[in-house]
Amino acid sequence: MTGATLLYLDGVTVSFDGFKALNALSLVLEPGEMRAVIGPNGAGKTTMMDVITGRTKPDTGRVVYGENSDLTRLDEPAIARLGIGRKFQRPTVFEPLTVHDNLMLALAGDRNPWFALWARETPSERARLDELLTTIRLVDDRDRPAADLSHGQKQWLEIGMLLAQDPRLLLVDEPVAGMSDAETEETADLLREINRTRSVVVVEHDMAFVRALGVKVTVLHEGSVLAEGSIDRIQDDPRVIEVYLGR
Amino acid sequence: MRAERLTVVTLGCVLGGAVLLAALNLLTAPASDLHAPNFVISLVGKYLCYAILALAIDLVWGYAGILTLGHGAFFALGGYAMGMYLMRQIGVRGVYANPTLPDFMVFIGWNKLPWYWYGFDHFWFAVAMAMLVPGILAFAFGWFAFRSRVSGVYLSIITQALTYALMLAFFRNDMGFGGNNGMTDFKEILGFPLNRETTSVGLMLITALVLSAAFVLTHAMTGSRFGKVLIAVRDTESRTRFLGYRPESYKLVVWLASAMIAGIGGALYVPQVGIINPSEFAPGNSIEAVIWVAVGGRGTLAGAVLGAILVNLAKTMLTSALPEVWLFAIGALFILVTLFLPRGIMGLFTTCLPAVVPEATPDAVPGIAAAKSAASEIAG
């Protein structure tokens, strides 16, 4: 099993003041896979993302990424540098900086302050930025401050920044919250496009969106995995129905 | 574009103004209406030192979001380093005519120069220490504070505590820095008598040059990729972590640079005002310096210089007319600026002036148009 998996959460437990946000959660992600994670509020979806990205340290359990790195020993920047990108629910871009500078800072490369003091944009960086600006349809806005962009454009810019990071694994938190049906569909297309070259974990509430993605689904409940499988199997699972509809 | 123009204007004002004043002092007769009296020269020299301090504060507050309420400590430490050199220059001209020991040490009965006074008979050593001592203190402070993710008001409070603690320490006679009297009665710097007017003109011009150099340096830092990361850290620190940046190391570098710039400001200040004592560490001084930056416009560099000079000019005029009113005036000024001019005086300029950069249209950018037609040709 080891070597073939990209991400392996092994019995991860996180408790906040006695409340177990994650309870011996185990989860395996194959390289190139896209996985949807669903679950009711408080099921531990966001805590799981926090553990993977190093924001929260688990009480017990390991997070194995790639060959042999245990992510629980690393902090956020170290994990980001290993190629794990995270998209937050609300678009978070650097508002006073231009679109170009936002992408520039995200671009994979040396993160040392001493390097940044002397860094000049290289031709290959310039080419990569042009490519990204085209992908996210912001070529004409490259010199505008990100603060001037519309909500949708900010979402695209943040996705551009994630692509600039060139991650192997992308964690996406509720990407379609507050989106219209058309935008939801477009986002599903975009994620599928990204998934061609990278692994993706999507946390989502919206069942229609998860169905549109058409990928393996993991249902979390009270901090551990309740069910796993295709969306059809999940929706017929009596335990899932109980959690979502029962009581 | 505008930032570049602003830099040139600021540099021109500082250097041109300093040279003009020097000329008006040296080349005109004292009776002439155009004559710049000596007290004006030393006042301007003092303002320029404050402007260096303001620049240092703007670098950390304006660009990295670190609201320092203790930067006066770095300024005062730089001042003490220079004061120690100036004390050693007095030599046998002191009251006790001791060739090595400063008067205050003889007075408290010391008969040997403490080890930490060694080397201060050399000018270069004192200048190096004026940067190194604030630098080392800032590094130690920043290392612990930024690594343990202390930020916001908590960080401001401990910077305030830092300068207050130093003030109490420097008040003690057995620290060997002159206790509450500090150091004064300086005679000469590098052989130039401090009471000669050409010396004060020279010091004022050097201060203007150092201020310009500090301005160019901070401008280059904030305009680089480093400066953009700082702005990102200032506004959305957690996001920079998920991009793989370590905000604490960026803060540490800028904090260190800022402390050293403040130290140089202090070193230039002491020979021009002729005294350094522990009251320079008073928390109120540091807070006043933050107000200069707020008035001028935080995060603009030029605004820090402008604010420091204008507020201190107002202080000089007001304290000579109505001394007891000053504290109320600066308090009111701070409240008014915070409420009505959140971007300071520089904010007035940028909101009143029309935008310099015109909206780019596809036709105006031939490169993109050409790329588009090329792309459609290939596709076709």
C-alpha cells in the first residue's frame, strides 16, 4: 500500500476541550484521485483540512504524504512547500497587490526573505504568469489591484494562485457556496480540468455538485468515516440517510 | 509610476532644502533678511533625525503591520553609542580632567573604564555600535516575539515595555551610562568643535544625506518582491503561510533593518542636540513618533518624512508660544487624523490627484493584440 498512496490519514484524533472534532479518522487518497468529502456540520471536514495543512496538530495519529513525510511534524509553510495547496471558502487574495503580484507571490520558487529582497522576474516566470493570466481570464486586469476585482474574478485569481503554486494535491473548501447553478457547473468543469494533472480533495455540502463531479465520496460523521463509495451507493446507505435525514 | 515620482520629489525636497539652508547660513550676512540663523540649522538637523526614526517606524508599521510603540528605544541606543564616543573625546577637558574616565564615572568613584566602554574612543566603532546594538536587541526581541506569533496589540504592549524597561535601567548610575543626567558637555566630533557653526551645518547636511540614503533603501526594500510579501503578511498573514512563506522570518528581517535605521538616526541626533539621557527612552517619545507617521500617512515612506518634519515644526512653534498646550494638541491631532484622515497627509494627495495610470485597452497594448491575432491564425 505504501508508495502507491498519495495521502494517508492514519487514526487521526483531534479534540478541543474534550470534544472530539476528529475521532480516529483514517482515509486513503490515491495519486491523481479526486475525492469529495461530505458530512453534516461539525462532522470534522474543516478540521481534517486543518490537520493536513498543518494548522492543527492532531493529538494522536499520523498523516503520511507521498514517500515518507509525516505531515504532523511540519508547519504550514513546510507543508505548502511539499506541494499541498489549499483553497479557502471565502476568496482570500492580497487586496492591495496587483493581479500580477498576487500570482507572482504564489509562483513556485524560493520563499526565503533574503532571496525575495533581490529577486527579479525571470523570463520563464514571466511566461508562466502570462499563461496563468490567460487561463484565469485576467490578462487585461494584470496591473489592477486585486481589491478592484469582482467576487467571481477574485475566486478565479485565487485558483490561479493555487495553480501557480504548482501543487500535487489541492484541498478545496466548499468551492460553490453562494454560487449560481451555471457557476457551479463551471467550477465542476474547472476542478475536473485541474484533476487531470493533480490530486484534489473537495469538501462540499451541495449534493448536486458532488453528483456532478462524479467521483468517490467519503462521508464524515462525528469525526470519523461513516461511509465511502460512489454517490449512488452513498445515497442509498441507511446510515447516511439516518445522519442526514433521521432523528 | 507615481511612487517613483514621489521618491524623486521627496529626495529633492530633503537634499535641496538642506543645501539651501546651509547656503543661507554660510553665504549670507547675519544681518541679512535671508540669513538662516544657527538655531534654525540645528532645529532642522534635529527634525531630519526624527524623520529617519519615522522612516524606520513606517517600514515596520506601514508595510509589515507591526505597530511599534517602542522604537524610541533603538533611536536612544544609537544615541547612547554616539554619546559614548563624544564623552571619550572630551578627555582632559572634563571637570575632573581624567584622560579616560568620563566625569560622571569619576564622580561616582569609579577608577577603571568598564569593558563595554572599550572601543568607543574610535568613531567607526561607535557608528558600528549605533547600528549593531539596536540590531542585536531587535533580533533577540523579534526572534522570540514573531516566532511565538505574538502580534497586534500584544506586540505593541511589549515594545512599550521594552523601552520602559530600558529607561529604568539607564536611570541607574551603576549601569555606567551617566544615570539620569545622561551624557552631555560634548566638545568635538572627529576633531570638529561642536560649538562651531560650520560643524552644525555639516552635521545637518550629513543627516540630510543619511535620511536620503535611508529613504532610497526603504523604498527599494518595499518595492521589491520582499516588500510585496510584507504587504501580504500585513493584510493576510495566515494565507502567506499556506503559500509556503514564513511570515516570522520576513518580519524579523524588516524589524532588524528598521531598528538599525532608527539607531543611525539616534547617533546623528546626539551631536546636534548635545545631550543624551534616559528620558529619550520614555514611552511617550515612541508614541509621538508613531503619530508623526500617522499624520504624514502610514505606508508611504514619504509621508513619514513629511509627518515627522511638520509635526515637530508645529511642536517647536506651539511649545514656545503655549508650552502647556502641546500634549493636548498632539492628542487631538492623533484623534483627528485617525477619524478624518486615515491615510494621513499623503492620502490627501492621492485622493485629490487624478489617477496617473490610464485604463489599458486591448488596442493600447500592441503586444496583446498581436498575440491574439497570431493565436487566431494558428487556430484558423
